[in-house]
Amino acid sequence: METTELLKRVRRIEIKTKGLSRQIFSGEYHSAFKGRGMSFSEVRNYQYGDDVRNIDWNVTARSGEPYVKVFEEERELTVMLLVDISKSSFFGTVKQPKNELITEICAVLAFSAVNNNDKVGLLLFSDRVEKYLPPKKGRGHILRIIRELIDTRPEGSGTDIGMALTYFTNMVKKRSICFLVSDYLATGYERSLRLAARRHDLVGLHLYDPRERELPPVGLLRAVDAESGQAHWIDTDSKRVRDRYAGWYREQMDYFKTAFQQSGADTLSVETTEDYVKELLRFFKRRG
């Protein structure tokens, strides 16, 4: 992509998602993801209803009036975006490709985190790690994340979620909030998921196109697997063929839901035709 066009796209996404994160998501994000604990902030005069356990007896003795300690949440967190950019993420049939929706949602999450003084990092993966940006703060860093989401094209041809989780666990030692963003058309990652979920607050963000759930009856169709490159002729008028495909997709989703449930991690599914703002708000409020 030409540099000028890339910068224009980054700017458009910044304008849209930064406004959303400030107006809608900042408070909900703060409530959904708690800080590491409470730290001492200051002392003030005792007021009716204050917890007597918070009385600062040293200050009270010196002043002759009751004073209480005030605590505030230790807010600074680390947010990691683990994003599947395998070739299947560029699929889209209705409103927009999955990768465009992924970029917008990740930008909203990143700006929400920065608005709450949290650090944000990025890991892009396919069947290998394509890009890793360590957690940092600031608008410039968020714009770099958006730019990489827009412009990075995978060198790998497949999807390896387990590998990405293992890399993340080895690289990020401090407990963090991790959004694992993928279409989850892969299996074999339950062990890596379980290990990552023990250390981090993990959320499986599942994005999908409605055509991925079932095949439309449109006759003989030449289908190409985006990741393997293999082409097949499929008779979509055949109910047996459509049922087999729908069954395969259900198996992938059952694996995804079961693996996350058993690991104790959260999940959220968003269709490319849905309003992701409503879905994210609902998710944040449920957690909050």
C-alpha cells in the first residue's frame, strides 16, 4: 500500500475509534478490567460513615482530630492484542472483510487502554509470529499498532494459535489482559491456552463472516482454501454437502468454546454484519 493511502486509512480509523473509546468505552473498560490492587493515596478528616479500620492513628494522635487513610486503585495494566492475520482473516462476503473489522476493534481496545493509562502491545501471527510490538503507552504507539494491522501481510500460510499463545506466555511475564483475536478455524491449542490463562486475564475474541457458518445453495462452486491454496469444485445444491460443511464448522466452534470454558477464560463472538460497539459494550458490562 502506498504510504499516503496508508496514512489516510490510519487517520480515518483513529478518528472513528478514538472517539468511540473516549465517549463510550473508557468507563466500561475501566470497570471491566480491574487494577492490581489498592495503594495509599492521602489522609483526610474522618467523615460520618467512614470505615473505622482506615483511621490513621498516628496522624489522629498528632492532630487531635480523627483522620482516615484514602486508598486508590493501582490502575496501570498491560493489554496485549494477539491477532490472527492468517489468510482466512482477509475473507469477507457481506459488509466488510474480517481483517478490517479486526483493525477497528483492536484500535478501540487500544485507545480505551491508553485512556486509562495502560500499556498496549501487539502480536500478529499466522502459523508463525509475524510481528511483535512490546507494550508501550502513547498515541504514537497506538498509531503504529493500527498501521501494522492494516499493512502487515502474512508470510505464513496457515494458523497456529497454540504457537502464538506459547510465544506470548514466554515473552510477557507480567500478568496482563490478553485479547486473542481470530476466526478460530483451527484446533490443537487447548494446552497452550490453559497455561496462558493461568497467568493472564484472557479473552477469546471470535470474529466471523456469516458465510463461514453455512454454504448457500448456489450450484457448482469453485472454492479455494485461503490458507492451503487448494481448489475444489463443490456442489452447493447438495444438502449432504452443505450439512457436512455446517457440521465441520460446528466442530470448530465447539472446540473453541469448550477449550476456553475449561481454561476459565472469557469469550466474545462478533459477526462482520453486527454492530461491534453494542457487542463490546455488552461484554464490558457483563464483566464489570
